[in-house]
Amino acid sequence: MTPSTLLERPAPAVRAAPADPVPPAADALPTPPRTAAAARTSAPPLVSVVLPTRHEADTIGGFLARTLRALEGIPAEVVVVDDSDRDDTPGVLLRLREELGLEDVLVVRHRPAGSVPERTLGTAVVEGIRAARGEYVCVLDGDGQHPPEAIPALLAAARRTGADYVGASRYLPGGSAAGLDGPLRKAVSRGLGLVARAAFAGTPVRRLTDPLSGFFLFRRDLVAGVDLRPVGWKISLEVLVRGGARRPAEVPYAFAPRAGGDSKATVAQGLLVLRHVLTLLLGLAGVRRGLCFGAVGASGVAVNTGTLLALAALGFDGLSWPLWLASELAILWNYHLHRRFTWRDRPGGSWWAYHLVAGLAALVAIAVTTGLAQPAHAPLWLASLGGIAIGAAVNFVLSDAVVFGRLARRRAGPTPQPAPAAASEPELAGLTA
Ligand code: GDD
Ligand code: MN
């Protein structure tokens, strides 16, 4: 067979797996290499199932059998990324791979201590996604708490509705979170889900009942060239927000109690979710721009006041020109910083346009302050703050739309697009087929 015919070979559809194979005793077989990939010469499968595992040796054999049975008839591959130190989870998998002839279907990656900078559930899932070749990727826990029997329903929902992300939800009618350990864990899960929905209210995440689910399926092209940088465990958020999912859907499922082993979840993991949400929020262009705008504006106020004080110290007091000079300097200062930071991705904003906008915003601020401070209205400090807030909003909106907006970009020519990140096929060195 020539290499090209090898390449054309269709992905094998998964055969029925035997009922829960009992993993052979650890000492019965020589330890095979602990990392192995399928002979990746077949056509990409329809779906890659990514399973993160750590210390699941007792149950992983049965779980793999369940997964293979659920995938029967679907062109699929299973990618396990394992970080076990204390048990032989990868050894169990590799023996089954050999015994059951799963070379074309099962990829096992074991990451010994020190082999990667950070061994966590999050980095394992990202590594699995990067190794996946399927049109769709389905991520679920490898401990049996996520039922693999639901994978075909997720896939069917994606194909039927054209959804780019399908989450398995505990909180849809028909789903259940009963397997979550204790009322506290349930409340935290619910609460963090609400935080995520509120934080990304402007995105389709808002429509999901379980945006932090560890069980989800998505079109792999959603994350092509996207830098997934997990903070903690919630890779669903990375895929939804950084991948920019536009058509998400959900399917209910019941989160099962753990059959063996222990949960690795901690309070610190829960707190990491909040940090993750914040990191993603700041990464969204609008928020970053807003924060930059605020910081630059505050520095402009310092320039303005500083200039006035300096001129007063030099004896130029009570004149209108120091006021004018101080504002001109502040506008110039803000303009350069906005170019450099706030709208750094939109070259071409002109100084005179910004000057006009800043002048207009100042007039609005004065008008609003005056209006608010009329007798029987707000106290002066509040009126002044209100004027500044509305003036700043006018400045931001007009700068964004006009000064650094479409008009400016047309003058400056097409915006240079960042070169797409080289889609490097994950390093497969050292893998045995
Ligand atoms: N590779 C790798 N590395 N896998 C890990 C690690 C790690 O450091 N830590 C945990 N895992 C694997 C476990 O072996 C299991 O298959 C899966 O990730 C989930 O870990 P658990 O420790 O069982 O977490 P949980 O059940 O308490 O919480 C899970 O389910 C929740 C409900 O969907 C997680 O997926 C949560 O993110 C999720 O909210
Ligand atoms: Mn679990």
C-alpha cells in the first residue's frame, strides 16, 4: 500500500467493545511504552473523544469499554491525556489497546512529573484537543461521572442544528446534578455558572444553562489558530469565549456519582474559575479598551492638574491661558497614549479629529455639570462627577467610532492582520504505534 492510499483510508468506525474487560493484573504483562498514538494514517475521524485522567486505574478499563460501546458505528478516536503518578492508569489503557486491537482508535499520552510545565485537568484537555483530528471534539471526564452514552446525542445535536458548541447540561429539564458531592458543591457549581453567564452576558454564553460543564462537544475548527490558555479546569469557557462560539446548543445529562477513586476538585479550583472569568473578560477587546481608556483618562487628569499647579507655582495664576494650556497638554497626552495603547490595533486616528472629539466631550461635561448643579439639584461634587462620566462616555464612543473607527481605518488602508499562528501538529515524537 502506498503512503497516499494509506492516507485515504477512512477512519475506522468503532467496533462493539466487549463487556467491561477486566484489566489484567499489573504484573502479568511487561510494562508497555506508556504513551502511544494510533497509526495516524487514516482519514480524520468524525469525532475525537478527549478524556483527561489522573489516578483512575480502578475504573478506566470499564469506562473505556462503555465509551467504545457508545461510539459504535461512529468514525471516532479516543485521546486520553493522563497525569497519573500513583497508579498505572496509562498501563491499563495500553494493555487494552493491544488486547482489543485499538491501535487505530485509541491514543494514550502519559505526562510524567516534570514533562510539561503544568500538569492539570485544564492543560490535559488542551493537549488532547490539540492532538485530536476529528471534525468534532468531545471532552468528558474519564472517571465515569459524565455518561459517554450521551456523546451520540451531543454529536447529533451539533449536526442537526449546525451548532458549533454543544454543552452537556446538568441544569436542563431531564438533566441532573445529583452526583455532585454535597449541597455546598452543588451551590458553588450553580453560583459559578451564574457568574459566568453574567460576565459574558453580551455573548452566546448567556444562553447556556451549564456553561462550566466539563462535558461538551464542539467543531474543531472553532479553536483552529486560537491560543487556549486555561486558568484552572473550565476549558468549556476557553472554547466558548476565545473560540467565539456563535451557535451554542445544549443537551441534558445526569452527572453520576463517582464509582471509585477521589475527586481532585478543591476550593482553590473554584476560586480559579473567578480568575479565569476575569482573565477572559479582560481579554475581550471591548473591556480591555474600556479599562485602557479609563487609565489613560485618569493620567490625563493628572497632567491637567499638574500643569495648572506648576504654572500657579511659577506665578501664572488666575489667568485663562494656563487653563487652556493645561487642557491642550492633557488632550495631546491622552491622544498619544490612546494611539499607543487604547486603540493600538486601529492605526490612523488623526490628532485634529481627536482634538475635536475631546473638545466636544468637554463641552458636554460642562453642560451636564451645570445642568446637574442648578439650585435644588445635585451637590457640586456629584454634578461634576456626573459631567465627567458623561463627557468620558461621549469621548469614548466618538473616538471609537470616528477617530479610531472605520473612517480612520479607511484612510490608513486595510488593517494588517496578524499572521495566523502556525498550525503545528502536536509533537508526536516518542510515540509508538
Ligand atoms: N490529566 C489529568 N490531570 N486529569 C485530571 C487531573 C489532572 O491533573 N485532575 C483531574 N483529572 C481528571 C480526573 O481523572 C477525572 O477524569 C476528571 O479529570 C475530573 O476530575 P475529578 O477530580 O473527578 O473532578 P470532579 O468530578 O470533582 O469535577 C468534574 O466534574 C464537574 C461537573 O461537570 C470536573 O469536570 C469539573 O470541572 C466539573 O464541573
Ligand atoms: Mn469526577
